[in-house]
Amino acid sequence: MLILTRKIEESIKIGDTITIKVLSVADGQVKIGIDAPRDLKVHRQEVYEEIQRQNIEAAKTSKSDVSSVASLIKQRRTTKK
């Protein structure tokens, strides 16, 4: 982990397209601004972890789910003939 010290209004560059700027420090909180390309996803850590958890959950399949999908495909094939 790289650790840097910055004062209010000072920035950090990540590559050519990302700038992180310290906006304020008060009551044990640091407010930062992030300037990054729109196609780059930026999330708070807890939000990112929840997205990952939901993606893993959504990717789980059961035998009954697979059987249901297989039945639907078979029905569709027979009705098209």
C-alpha cells in the first residue's frame, strides 16, 4: 500500500486520467473529490463489497433452476416446429 500525505486542496494523480483531491478535513472525516472518466466505476468500499456479494449470489444456480430453464427451452422448440 502506498501511503501519501496531502493537505487540503492538494491532489494525487493515478495514471493520466484520475485525480483525487483532498477537499476538507473535519471531525475525523476526510472529504475527497475524484475526477475520473465516466466509464470508470468508482464506489465506496462497502458498496463495492455489497455489489460483489450480490453478483456472487445472482450467479448461483440450483438443479431445479437448470431443469426449469431446460423445460422452457424444450417447450419453445416444440412450439416452433
